[in-house]
Amino acid sequence: MALDRVAVITGSAQGLGKGIAEKLCGQGYKVVISDINEEVLNETLEEFKGKDYEVSALVADVTKQEEHESLVRHAVEKYGKLDVYINNAGVEGEVEQIEKINSKNVDFVFDVNVKGVLYGIQAAAKQLKKQGQGGTIINASSIAGHEGFDFLATYSASKFAVRGLTQVASKELAKDKITVNAYCPGIAATGMWDRLDEKFMDVLGTKKGEALEQFASTISLGRTQEPQDVANLVAFLASEDASYITGQAILTDGGIVYR
Ligand code: NAD
């Protein structure tokens, strides 16, 4: 099914970003997948090409402003324009008591989760304004962007910051018909949660798998999240049906955080 829409997704070699990419490809979008992990990115590219998706890939590090510009340039050169820019890449950083947090960890998490989103908004806004037809920017926040979670101070602060950036960008870009929203996943068993589960072992004294199990037991709908669950929300936010929604940070968590 041909659809004249072009999307760029950061951190999309695996996990939730890959799920979002697959959903949009399936809807007929032309998609640029991107990641810092070249090997997994190439594997995903091959997998998607095998499914006849209209897709291309570019290695990019979201902490580098110029690499967002390269991503936008790549989309325009390849597909003629940009419609949707999804700032998905994120890192969890340390799991640690607040008084022991290390400043290098703060820099690492904020460089990816906050500056990475800001630079993506900037590069996308520049191109969308130039095109003059509006467009949409969608950012990854989290349940931890609505409520602070124990031992995740830096991560929570970074995801609250994404909501701040989303609101400001949505106000400033509204006159150009550019909408800016955030998605706030709950607990998905991606690589991020594999690492979180291990990191929680030290602070909670849990065994392998136990921290994930404890967190998962708080989900009203009784199951952890699949990438598809997140992709369904993001695909809606990317669609024309969401054109009157802007500045929002929408939870998709099966019922953990109630707002
Ligand atoms: P993941 O770790 O499974 O995948 C993240 C991808 O981002 C990886 O492929 C990684 O290589 C890439 N990446 C990391 N640093 C990068 C950088 N500097 N530049 C480009 N790419 C980079 O994580 P995920 O679970 O798929 O999470 C995706 C997003 O959703 C993140 O922003 C995360 O904070 C958010 N989120 C995830 C969960 C969850 O339960 N998994 C919950 C809430 C929010």
C-alpha cells in the first residue's frame, strides 16, 4: 500500500523503535531507521527489506546535533521530504540511590535522553518549516516522566525533561502546523529492561528476573508491554487523525501510572 509519508526514527535497530518502524512500514510509510549500533541496524534493515518495506538506514548518534541533520538530509535525498520525526533513542543509565549518583552518569543520560531529543526537534523543525506543509515530531518519554521511580532519579529527571521540551516545542511550532507529542511507555521487556533487571539486583537484592516480575505485578492489565502496544500509539500520533493533538505526553502502560 503506497502512502506518501516519510518518517525518521532514532534508536530503531531494536526494541520499541524497531516495533514503531515496523508498524509504520506496514502502513506504507517510507521509513529511515537509525541507530548507533551499526551491526543490529544492518540486521534490521535486511529483515525489513525481506518484507518488501520501503526502508533505508543510517547510523547516527543522537547526542550529536549534526547527525540529526544528516538523518533529515538522508530522508529528503532518499524520499523527497520529511513528515514525521520520532526521537525514540534513550538510555536507562545507572540504577542507584540518589545520594550516590555519579555525575558522569547524569551527563550520559542527559546527553542521550534530553539533548538527543532537543537536537532531533531542532533538525526536524528546520526541515518541516522549510517544506511549509506542517508535520509532526514525536518524543519518547516514559511512565518515569510522569512519576519519579526509586533508584531511577537521573532517568526520571530526563524523561520529565522530555515532557518539558515537548510542551515548549509544541507551542513554538504550532503556527507552522507542526505538532509535537510524547509517548510514555510502561514496562516492555526490551534490551533496556534486561539491563534494568540486572542493575536492580544490586540495590534491591533481587535475583535475575525478579525486579522485572515485581514491576510487572503493578500493571493493571496483567502483562508487560509489547513493542506493538507502543507502536499503536505512536502510529496514531503520527497520523492525520491526531492532527488536533499537540503538546501531550500520553501514557501507554497497561495501567501503572494514572493521570
Ligand atoms: P533499547 O535499549 O531496547 O533500544 C534502544 C535503542 O537505542 C538501541 O538500539 C540503542 O543502540 C539505541 N541508542 C542508544 N543510544 C543511542 C544514541 N546515542 N544514538 C542513537 N541510538 C542510540 O530501549 P527500548 O526499550 O526500545 O526504549 C526505547 C525508548 O523508549 C527509550 O527512549 C526508552 O527510554 C523509552 N522507554 C522504554 C521503556 C521500556 O519498558 N522498555 C519504558 C518507558 C520508556
